[in-house]
Amino acid sequence: MEEARQRINESIIEGRNAVIEAFRSGRPIDKVYIQDGCQDGPILTIKREARKKDVLIKYAAKERLDQMSETGKHQGVIACAAAYEYAEIDDLFKLAQQKDEPPFFILLDNIEDPHNLGAIIRTANLAGAHGVIIPKNRAAGLTAVVARTSAGALNYTPVVKVTNLAKTIEELKEKGLWFVCADMDGTRMYDLDLKGPIGLVIGSEGEGVGRLVKEKCDLTAAIPMKGDIDSLNASVAAGVLAYEIVRQRLL
């Protein structure tokens, strides 16, 4: 597992040939920015490589790329390389099997803050989760900020990036998992049975879990609130619910 998650220097890759070579070498890319209106041969090649590897393509004005550029020679394309390799769903099941434990995965919806992602990966590791699953769109990737915030947990906790979180939940249900999502209108977490093969779904502090993803979940869990505001930071909510799962597994 550690070899599969070999550290790669995070960087911004600029220029058409450099980006094409990064794709063809198999380097993990989180997203690629393409200047509005660019449609020449090399750009079409980059689009094809990105789609082949299911990498998010974002279109941006030249001024935006100029701001991102470190060299001033982006040629209308900038790719953001991941700091770590992504894992596969099977890696999570293998880790659970190695530990002789029922699978426990944490799935994140709408978590775009890399500090939150890093903190959740750290919590996932300490709570004994066998991995974290994030969507391709509207999500932080495995940047250097995430790696630093995870305080080393990213070396041991596999992270999977999927195209469609709702579809992934359906597929995992067929493999025996059931799902609980954090929702302040849900059932008090202490009143739920959270044992067995489980997926814990966490949304952002502002938007929560998206409707389509929430509809796929079997239960909704509310964290009791005693204060004057109505929501916790996403990484804190993940920690509270993850440790309720830990508590119930220890009973």
C-alpha cells in the first residue's frame, strides 16, 4: 500500500508539451485549466488525454491563467498535479480485510477546503477508517496543503477519487455497505445503530450533503447541538460521527 501511495512533488505544470507528457507518463493530475477559445491540435490532445484519465477540465480566461502561472509561459494550459497517488476502491476493501474488520469508509461531498480534507483524512486514520472517497467535481484534491494538514495520515489512509458519488454509493451497497450521512435534521446519532460495514457521508459546512447523495443514504445522523449556532466545521462533524462509530464498534 505504501509503495502504491508514493509521494510525488506537487506542482503546477505549464505549457502544452509539458502537460501532454505529464499525462502520458502516468503522473496523477487533479485538474487541467484550458484557456477559453483554444482549439488547436495540442489542446485537443490534452482534452483527449484528460478525458481518458477522467481528469476534470476547467475553462478559464487568459487573465486567470496569467495569475496562476509561475513561468509566464503557460501557452493556454495549466495542469495541477496531485501530491499523492489516488487509490482504488479495492484498496479500501483489502485494508479492511487485512485488519479483519468490517469496512468503514468516509465519503465527502462538497468539501472544497483543502484544510478540511486534510483534517478529515487525519481523523479517518485515527478512527480506524479504511479510506476516504472524494468526488471529482467540487472537491479539494490531494494537494500539498492537504498532505501537510493530514500530519502524515495520507501515507497510511488511502483516498479514492470517483466521478459520481451517488453511483459509487449504489455500487458499495451491492458489496454489503450501508450509509449514514450527517444532517442536522436527522435522527440523533446516539439513537442509531452504526455498527457493521458502513459508509459515513459528510458534506460541507454551508451546503451539507447534496440531495442526490443524501437520497442514496440509508440513515441521516444529527449531532446534538447546545450552542447558539447551528453547524459544526465539516472536519469536526466528521470526527464526532466517526468516533460514535468507533464507540459502537467497541461495545
